Amino acid sequence: MPNPIVKHRQNAFNRQQGRCYYCGMPMWQRHPEEVAPLLGVKPRTVSGLQCTAEHLVARQDGGTNTKKNIAAACRTCNGRRHKATRPLSPPEYRQKVQGRVKAGKWHPAPIRRLGDLSAQ
């Protein structure tokens, strides 16, 4: 039986049109080593945009592996949210991230350029 998290992540990715729930950048479902040559960058550059399953309510806080609780988020946003001493709620975190993105202070410049290319 397939892992339900993988299915929910794929559904969220499709629902969100391949964009991160928090920062809105385009994400990749394949491994960075496969994507990087297509974009002419190093795998490390695109690894932060790899799609992950984000539990909106963390499992440790009683969140479940259900469609309603899983969004697609880039590895950068997902990791930073959960490394915080006091993680913000998903809406608070989304607002913070989008403010930082607008100020050019969230993703490194090479990733921001990839986002600019995808918007064209």
C-alpha cells in the first residue's frame, strides 16, 4: 500500500499549481540532481525548492496524515518553520515568509532568479 503522505503531497502540489504554500516559489518533485542540469545550475541551488509534505498541524501536536492537514511546501520553508524555537501558525508563518520574499530576504539570489524565470 502506498504511503498516504506521498499521495497527499502530490495532491497538494497539484492543487497549489506546483508552488510552495508559504513562499509561492515553484517547487520540484524530482531529485535536485535531475532538475539542476535542466536549469543550468548546481543541484545545491535547487535543493531548497524540492517539494515536501508540510503538516499544517505538526504530528507532535496531534496533527494527522490527512489531506486537510498536508500542504506542499519547499524544503526551505518547511525546514525553517520547524527549526524555530516557537514555530508560528501556518497563516502567521506564511505572512512572515511572503513579507521576506517581497523584501528579497528569504531565498538566496540564484533561487529568486529561478522564481523570476518561472513567472514569465
